[in-house]
Amino acid sequence: MASENSLLTTKGMFVRRLDENRYTVHDVFGTSSLPFTAEDETKLISVLSADFKIRPLVDVQNLSEFPHYSEFSWNQLEYYYVAHLDYALHNYFMTAPQLSKYQEEKYFLPIAYLDLGHGEGARQTLELIDKTVRDAVAKGNSPFSAETLETWLVINQFGRICNEIMSLISRAIALFIDLLKAQRSCIINAVPSISQLRTNEVIHRGRDSYAAATAASMSAISMCTSLDLLSKLIHYLDQLDPKALKFKAAGGCHFSDLTKLKARRVPREIGDELMLERQSNSDIAELIQFRHDVVHSTSALELEKIYVGIATAEINDMPLYYSFQGWRDCLPNGQPERYLGRDFFIDNHQDIEQRLFTWLRFVISLQLRAGKQIHEFLLTNKAD
């Protein structure tokens, strides 16, 4: 953390660095704790947990430019899913002479394949253009070959899935930031109620608490869908024969469908390792179960309750304003603890923002691991 920066933490507070080893914790109104020392990040986490019951999350300076978060390895994601998988895929499909011919001919492809739009009649127009182009190719009346057309369509489909994975991860990060902002707005809006009721804590429900719950829910959904698309990407690559490329639409897949990978070309170990992580890591199990409950039940509505207070046991009685949005208690298999039809208990006092932060980092680590393995596979098996 740079000396001029603050860190956003759980419970709607901040950590400010005063100098090399001295810090303070402050709330949204600027009220600060007494300075304390921490020689390194491990010590800082320990002090914050023991004295304030909070955890550091992300650098406040990067709120409006989330792709630059070092915590989320955005540059490494771009390395694979924006650039290097695409380059490696070209060399996997084509030898140097074939690639040269492809690069020359692809610029003659109708721009409508890319820029047709999505308005009324778009599908019918695209279908007509595609049929016309294929007819011209079959009759030898086009400046590009059938191989170039099929290769371009396949590469474009592969790239589209990669772009969708990146969009979903960026959306998940942006929504995580929206959650942190909404929690802090809840504090500001709930303070008058705390004063009027002469209490130390209230349950706040309103526009900001709804926004916080929505951000948490949609961030989790985006993370899960990115894993489903990773499965889709691996299955799509597995069905492609570099020696006889033919465009096929990529079918929908769930992340768990990697257990069904036929391994015709992609090594089975890629899917097996990802599934091993899924089965052995309770974080992923919780995330997937939460996505299921958000979509199919009303369990996530409990997230709309945000506790706002000052000087309670929630933060070791520190005279600072805080917000607490609890994450439900879960069993090791990711299932929530249930009783009498209820499935949202917060005895463990886990913060939802900490769970989202943990899920984000783990989902991205899975995406990076898969990206690296796919990249290595493409390089190892490039066309002769």
C-alpha cells in the first residue's frame, strides 16, 4: 500500500497509512482510531482482526479503475484471454504458409460478419449473407477460400467466449466495488436513526441496502457464469479438428460438465484438475450454491438487512461507525445451515464482502490456471 493511500476494509471502514509502519482506522465520517504499528502486511491483518474485527480488502485509489487492481491479477488475465490464447490458436490451426495465406484473405471477408448489429431482421440478414458468401466460395467466385472462412469463424467464436469471460470477471469486480460503496452509503443514511432511537445499532433497509444485496448477488452470478464459460471454452476447443476445421456453434456448459470432457484433443488433466479444485474447495462450493439459491429461491433477500452501528462488540466497542452485512453460515460442502425451512443464520459473523473478495480471487486463480494450461497445450501442439 502506497503511503498516500487508504485501504477499504470490511464493515465499511478504512485503514490509512500514516508513515512506514504506523496506521489508523477511520470511518466514513473521518473519525479515527489511535495510531498503531504493523511491521508488515501479515502483522497489519492480525492487528485489524484482533483489535477491530475487520479485514483489509482493496486500495481505495482504484475505485474507478478496477482493471488495475493488482489483487485481481487483471494484467495476467489479459495476457491469456485477450492476447496469447488468440495468437497460439492461430499457430495451432495453421502452419506459417497457411497463416500467411489466411492473413491475406481474411480481410476480404464481409464486414457484416462482425458489424451487422442486433436490430430487427439482423439474424435473417446474417443468414442471407452467410449463405450468399458460402455459395460464392463453392463456385469459386470469392477472393478467399472455404478454409479461410471456416478458420475465421472458428477463431472468432473462440475469441468471443474469451471476451465474455473477461467481461463477466470485470463485471464481478465492478459489482464488488459497488457493494463496498453501497455499504458506506448505508452508514451515512442510518446514522440519523441511530441518534433518534438512542441506540448503538439499527437494522437498515432501504435503497442502499437493496443496492448492496443486488451487487453481491450479481457479482456472485457473474463469477459462476465465467466458470461455466471456461468449461464451454475447453469443450469447444476439444471438438475442433485442426486438420479439418468446420465451424460449429459452442454449446452451453456448466462448470461441472468438465467431468464429461471427452479429451479428444484437450488433455483430460485440464478438466480433472479444475474439478478437483471444485470438489476440494469449500469456497467454490459456497459460491455455486449461493448462485443457485439467488436464481431459484429467496434466500438472498436476507442480504438486504444491513446492521449499522457504533461502538458495539461487532468492532470491539471502538467508537467508529460501521456496517455489517452478514454471510450465511455454511457446511463444508457449501450448503447453508438449515432449520425449520430457514437457511440464513450468521452465528459465525462472516462479512459478505470478505466472502466475495475470497471468491473473486479464487475464481480468477482458476481462470489463470486454465488459461496457462490451454496456452501450453496450443503451443505444444502447434501445426507443423
